[in-house]
Amino acid sequence: MSLCGWLWLLYCLHVPGSVWGLDGGGEGACRLEAKPVSGSVYRAGDVVIGGLFPIHVEAPLPEQEFRSIKGNPTCTMFNQRAYRWLQTMIFAVEEINRDPALLPNLTLGFLASDTCLSEGTTLGAALAMVTGKEASVVGTECGTTPEVPVIIGDARSSASIVVAQTLGPFDLPMVSYFATCACLSDTWRYPSFFRTVPSDAFQARGMAKLLRQLGWVWVGLLSGDGDYGKFGVQLLLQELQGSGVCVAYSEVIPKVPSKRQIRHIVDTIKGSTARVVVAFVGFTGHSGALMEEVVRQNITDKQWIASEAWVTYSTIASPKNLPSLAGTLGFALKKADIPGLGPFLTRLHPDGDYQNSDPFLRELWEEMFGCSLGVDPSVTLPSRRQCTGSEVIREGESQYADVSQLRASYNVYKAVYAIAYAIQDMMACRPGDGVFNGGQCPDIRKLQPSQIVHYLRGVNFSTPVGESFHFDMNGDPPASYDIINWHVTPEGTAEFVQVGHFLSSEGSDDQFHIDMDKVVWGGGSGDEVPVSVCSADCPPGTRHAVQKGRPVCCFDCLSCAEGEISNTTGSDDCIRCPERFWSNPDLTACIPQLVDFLSYSDTMGVILSVISVSGATLTAGALATFLYHRHTALVKANNSELSFLLLLSLKICFLCALVFIGQPNPWTCMLRHTLFGISFVFCISCLLSRTVVVLVAFRATLPGENLMRYFSPTQQRMGISLCTLIQVLICVLWLALAPPRPAERRGREGRGPRVILECEVGSVVGFSLVLGYIGLLASLCLLLAFLARKLPDNFNEAKFITFSMLIFCAVWISFIPAYVSSPGKYTVAVEIFAILASSFGLLFCLFAPKCYIILLRPERNTKKHIMSK
């Protein structure tokens, strides 16, 4: 079966079965008694180009078509805008036929049909074009309509998909001027589909850029219940993924919405906190019904973002809608000024044969001038006057004659020229250099659809307005959009003002620009950019915390944790401060952590230093007193040499406390504990030697027993040296194996943490041995002094030693828990306090009574008084 036969079969299958009947008479043939619901405009030519235009926007109901056996079911709601597209096609065909350089010796014709904005009607019209069959054919006779090898259309994505799926297997090319669904870029499913309008994939990309640039992260979405709206919103959602823009709601406008459905959608818009509404809807009357309800409910606080289908649609931009829609932003197809189109549009006039040449002219005339053009007075509406026929169409006074926004019209214009240049390339083919059947060139008089598809893919030309044009590998043109803003004129009408542009194509960087100074914002925002957020950006010092079960744009603001900051508005996460830094009170900046150690500038450091120096000074005074009175009985009786050594060691003990104050460094850390340990062992060794001497001197009971010969001054010095040497050896081993060293420790005090500088002991064993050895000598000294406590009353040296050792041991026993539990620099302060307290205990208990007698009661400083009971 031939191509025409297959398509004729498809057309027969497409027509509702109720319009077919079996003649019971002699012919017994299948008879197609109904005609297509749409009218047609035809002009003969060597190559006839088909055109599909929604001259009406409401198709007849299925019941009407089912019951209509005779006559045409009537499409309603005349669309002046689409009729201008049809006339633009005729204008382009005539312009090409007049051009001697383009398609010489070949005349283009056209066959344009009304699609009534219905998929079924569109498919029926397309099949009727390509099969060359009239709907009025009876029996086996063929009509006179020529076959159409290429179709310009359709305006809607849904209808284009239906027709492209049907004609695609036969390589019948379509060049759409307004079908923007990105799905039509699939060359595997639609191999012969082309278009002069950019894919919605680019528009969605531009919308996403607009939303992100203006900071609109909380938006509502509206879409039509068709492929255009569904795929457009789907592409926009894909572009918004990961961009931080969230969708507050997504509503679909049904094809035949009820008042309840329209009211529900408008209530959703009104009740949402999203101030920006993105509307991917077509130019049907249903979108107009939605806008009417928006105006009725007086919704004036929304910023509308329009798709290219309605951003320059003057019907929606009517003065009654402007209170709600003023300031609308949207992406419009690139505008062009087509020379001569305006006068061509206004040339129309209803002559005597206008109903046969142009079945749509009557409706255009009646709608533009509000009169009835019916010849039969019975068909004239009572409420309308009779048209005179002398009315004149003027540019700009109607939507049809408005040539200020030639966008879709320009796409129709480019589609005609693309087909013309494809045919021109065919005509330029030289025999033997062709691409078909071994170098054959196409036969212009018998064009095959596949040949046109091949040459359409390679067209590259400049339109008469100077624009370069070509199709990419998907049959799409380069994307070029004007960003349109609705301004309100002093007369209260809408003015479509270009405020930016968006250029995009596959494999190249996007160019997006918007002049903010030109924009009039919607939603009653005046000169301020509307704010559309679910939650206001969190201030510095806080972070976002997404609300459970809601989009990521809806969040609470939580303060950063201590040690973390956020120094920008709208931070998703807090930043942890680096080492040795901490957050300030506002949690907005990292500041150096306070370095904490016991310094001479601290109040506590000053007090302890004064006490240490005071103790050393008192010790020096006692030493000076004993030196000055060294020949007195009391000084001699107390072993002046041991007293001098004991006072010297006490002075070192007082002064060693100063080493604990100040910033730790390796030398001071090693000096602290070693000087402390050796000085105290030296002091207690002297005290222990004195205790032993006292004990031996007063406890020798056997006659002739001379134990004092074993405790001569030389032996006492040797004993002191030996005891001290043991501590020195312990300290040397400690410093050699694991010496104390400076260290940093993290601690808290007040608002934040601090870096605590301290001296680590290095070896706990070494530190324990030092303290343990001191404790051992102190315990031994206390025990011996306790045994010698009952000495003669006036010589109570053993009692003083006992009291001093009790104080010494009490201080150091209480030191251990206080040392462990004290934080930061107070640890060092506790150790200094223990050193000073024990040193003062020894100083006052051992030398204060003696200095009292020497200085204040010299009468008691005699041998007789000392030896008496």
C-alpha cells in the first residue's frame, strides 16, 4: 500500500465510527458523510505548505460531533492572535514568491486549517492535508485537495505530540512555531519534528536563574493539564534541584475546570506564604477563568512569573486584571519587526466571495467591530447592528492588528522561510551529487517527505530581518528570550516592557541579564524586590535547622554551639573555630583563647609573691639575729651551725615558690620541682639531725655511756648531706628519664574555654618519689620529736619540732586532694600555698620563740635559765 493509502486508512480510523454508514443499495460502499470540524484557507502552488492554527480555542463537544451527520460542528471562541499567525504564514509565502532570488520558477502554496485547540481536531486536519482526501468524498472518488509534504504547526505541545507520533513513522516533517515541550526534542520518538520556538528546557533554565538571582526561594507552581504544563513544571523542578529554591505548592489547572476547582486553586494561592507564583499555562480560556477568580478575590500581593505562552497575551493583560497582575515578569520569545506585515494584516476586507476564500474573516470582522456580517438577516444577532463592510482595520487597535509584539508570529515567519530554504537547497542539488539513491537529486515536483526532513536538518540562513537561523541535532533552534515586565500606562492599560534577555544553547554558556532599574515589581512591593521565603534568613551566630516534614527552605534558627561560629546571614552550618581559638559572645567570630597561667600580673600571683618574699625576708631577719647573737647561750644551746643551715634552707624554700609563678618553660618546669624537693629535704634533714641530737642528749641514761661522740657536728653534716644527696639522685634520675615539661591543657572558666599552661610532671613515679621521700623524712622527724617531747620545761626544743612537724604534715596531707581538684592556675597556687604554709610553720614554730627571748627577754638568754627546770 502506498504512503497516501496508509495515511488515508489512519484518517478513516480517526473519524468517529458514527459518521460512517453502509449503503444498503447497489453501491454497498463506505461513505464519509461528515466534513472536518475546522475550516481551511487554501492557495494552489507547486509545493503546498500545510498550516495548523487554533483559530478557535474551544472544540465542539464529543456529543455534538457524534450527532452531527450533516454540516460542520461549530468551534467557538475566535482567537485573533492565532488568526494573525495564519495571516503571517500567508504573508511569508507571498513574500517568498515575490523574491526572485529565493525559489525562482517555483511557487509556494498553502493549506491552513483550524485546529480548535483540540488534539482530535488537529490530528484530523493534519491527516486530511497529507492524504489529499476531502471529508466530503463519496465512494471511491478523490477530492481536489493537493497533498501537503510538510506542515507548519501545531501551536500546542499536546497536539504536536499526537500528530508527530502519527506522521513520524512516514517521515512527514512538522515545523512547529509554538510547541515548546522538551519531550519533542527526542529525535528517536519524533524523528521528523522541527520547531522554530525554543524548547522549554531552556525556558525552565532561565526561570531557575531568575528565581535564584532574585532570592525567591519559596514559590508556588501552576501548570496546565497538558504536556506543555506538565513537562514545563517537571523541567523547572529539575533545574531547581539543589539550588535552595523550594516549592510551596504545585497546582494543575484541569482542561475543563469546575468553579470549585478554580476556587480551590485560587484559595491555595491566596493562603500560601509564597509571594511568587510561577505559571506554566497556555492561552486557553481556562487560564483566563483562573485570573478572573484571582481578581475577584482581590489577590494583589503576589509576584507572577509567566511562561512564554501568556506573558505577552493581551487578553490576560486586560485592564481589569492589572490590579492583580501588574508587575508580572516572564520569558517571551524573541521579538522581531517584520517589514510590511502591518499593512498586510490591515488589507483584509469582506468582498463578495470572502466566505469561500477565507471562512474565518466573518468572525474576525464581527468580533473586531461588534457587528453582524450575516447576509441573511435571520442570522444577525438582535443585539448587534449590521456590518456595512466599509469598516477599516487599523494597526494596533485590535489584538489581530497589533504588530508591536511579533513573537509567535515571527516563529511562523521563520518556519515558512526554513521550508523555503530547504527546498532551495534541493533545487541547488546537481545530478550525481545528491544524497539519495546513488547520488540522485530530489524531484521538486514530487517531493518525498523524507527528502524535506534531510534538507531541513541542514538549513542555515538569515531571515529578512537579519537573524541567523538553523536547527540543532534535535531539531531545535538556539534559545533566545526577552524578559518582559508588565507596566501600567497612565491610561490603565498594560505595556510589555523588555527588562532583560536570556540566551542559551546546548554546549555554550548561558547569557542572563536583567536590568533591575527598569523592573516594576508586583505584589504591591513598589521599588523593592518582593521577598518570598518560607523562613527569614538566620542572622550571624545562628544556623538553619530544617523543620521536620517541611521543605528545606522552612527552618528554625538555632544558635551555634560554643566554639563554633557563623559569620554570614543564612548559614546552613556553623564553623568550628581552629585550634587555640574560641567563639566570641555573639558567636560571629573566632577569637584567640585566653592563655591561663599563674603570672606575676595576676592578683593571686602578686599576693603569693609578696608572701614568698616576706617569708624569705623574715627568715633572713631570723638568720641575721642568730648571727648577731651567736655567742649567747640560747643560740649555742640550739646548735648554731644547724640553726644557720636550717634558716638557709627555709629561705630557699620560701624563694622556690617564686619559680612556680610565671609562664612555664622547660627550664622553670625542671627547676620548680627539683628546687622544691631538694630544699625541703635539706630543711627537714637539718631538723631531723637536730631532733636526733636533742633526743640522744637527754635520753642517755647509762653511766659512762657517751653516745654524743657519734653525733658530732661533722657526723651531723654528713647525715644532712647524705639525706640531701639521696633526693638529689632521685631528681637527677627524674630529669634524665622523664623530666617535667611545659604542656597545654584545655579548661573552662567563665564564658568559654581557656588554654591552661602548666608543667607536666613527666614521670608520676619520679614526682611521687620526691614527695614520698620528703614525707618519709618528715614522718621520721615527727616520730622522734614526739618521743622527746617530755624534756626540761625551759628547754622545749622537742615540743617546737613536734608542733612544726604536725603543721608540716597537716599542710601536705591536705595538699593532695586540693591539688587534684583545683582547676587551671589554681593548681599551681595550691602547691605554692603548701610550700609557703609549711615553710611559715617551720619558721614560726622553731624560731619565733627563740627570737622573742633573744630580742625581747634577754634575761632568759642565760645558761642557768636554760638548764633549770
